[in-house]
Amino acid sequence: MVRHCDVAIGNEEDADKVFGIRAPETDVTAGVVEADKYRTVCEELAKRFPNLKTIAITLRGSVSASHNTWSGVLWACPACTDDTGTGESGRSDEAAFFTAPTYDITHIVDRVGGGDSFMGGLIYGLRTYGENLQRALDFAVAASCLKHSVFGDFNMVTVAEVEKLMGGDVSGRVSR
């Protein structure tokens, strides 16, 4: 089915388990996941599935069951973006690769729905921020990070709360 897709979204282990494409020098069970190692995974997926225009991977570092790091990467084909991903003119001949900030989630309430929240956040980000792929990725990662603080499958946070986290406010303070 992937050969018919133009967007692929997965986690740090999916490409390895499904296609045998593994990030070099990585051990996801060690608790540390390095974003730059996943550029190779994206490039190999793009070679195998030439229809893919966008590839996004969530990156979970497991410190413990209730303490994880959370980030993500996004790869975009050369014809799909400019070289900065900010929507400015001037196409590049190289694929663009973006890395989101890494969040340290110290008290996970519920991991269920984290990947779905990333996917929904990425769709929202791509539709809202246009060609600013860095911002779209940052929105997806921040939305899914916040989902870890919500019980159940559904991410009950607002766009304003996600954008507040994207802006660097990790205080957790209540806004009234």
C-alpha cells in the first residue's frame, strides 16, 4: 500500500520492523533516540517508494514507563519544498529534512493516542502553515506531547495550548 501513498507517518521502529530499514547506530531500547540518524531511514523509504513526497517519524526516547522524551523528524522531497521549508521562493535539488524540538515528558498520564495526535497535528500543521514544514512538524510534535497529559484516546488540548508550547512555554502554568 505504501507505494500508492505520497505521505508516510510512523514511529522510530516502524520502518525497521516492516521494511528492514533501520537507523544506523541506533538502539531504541537504550532510551536515547537521535533525530539525525533518521534522515537515512527517510531517504531509504523514499528510494523504495518513489511516490512518497513527505515522510514523518515520531521519536520516543524511553527513560522509564512514565518518563519519555518526544520529538520527530520530517523529510520532504526536493520538488515539494524550498530549501528552508519556510515557504520562501527558491527550490532546492536536495530533499529537506526538519527536526522538531525534543520535549522531556516526566509524568506521562496516557501514551495511548500519542501517534494519532501527531498525525492529526501534522495534517493540521500542513494545512494551516502551508509550506512552512518546520512549523507544521513543530505543531505535530507539540500537540502529541501535550496528549501525553490527557487520559484516553482523544487529544483534548486547544490550538492555542499547542502554539503556546511551540512558543517555548513549558511551565505548565494555568492561563486564566
